[in-house]
Amino acid sequence: MIKSTIRIFGILIRDKDKEEGCVQEILARYVNSIKTRLGIYEVEHAESHPYGLILIQVIGSEKDMDRFEKEIYAIEGVEIQHMFFEP
């Protein structure tokens, strides 16, 4: 049985109006590597909470995932964190 690392990224978009487009472009380029995607935001107070949080589970080579993380990290106003699990 081949073991593979489970990779989860959390992406915090501080100002959706300014940064969401850049993040979406990168996510579109890596669409074949995204296994699960979950958007978390405040529905009730959307106007007063301009931030968004995206959780994604990714598959692919370590090199590709490092490149993905660096591309997201380079966007001003966006924070990315990761969790790696070895099953």
C-alpha cells in the first residue's frame, strides 16, 4: 500500500473585494490538484466581515504543492497555513 501525505491548506482572504480574484485564479490553475474545498464566511454580517476563509485538501507532488503555497503566500493581504498528516 502506497502512503501519501494528506495536505490541508487554510487560506484567509482579508479583503475579498481586493484579493479574491487573485486567489481564484491560482485555485483555477490547480483545480486538478484540489480534492476538497470548503468556503467559510459570515452570511449574517457579510457587509461588516469582508474576509473569507477557504479550506482545501490537495493532492499532487510535493513540488507542485510547494509552488501552490508560494503563489498564494505572495498575494498581499492573504494568509496561508498548512497541516500535513501521514496516515
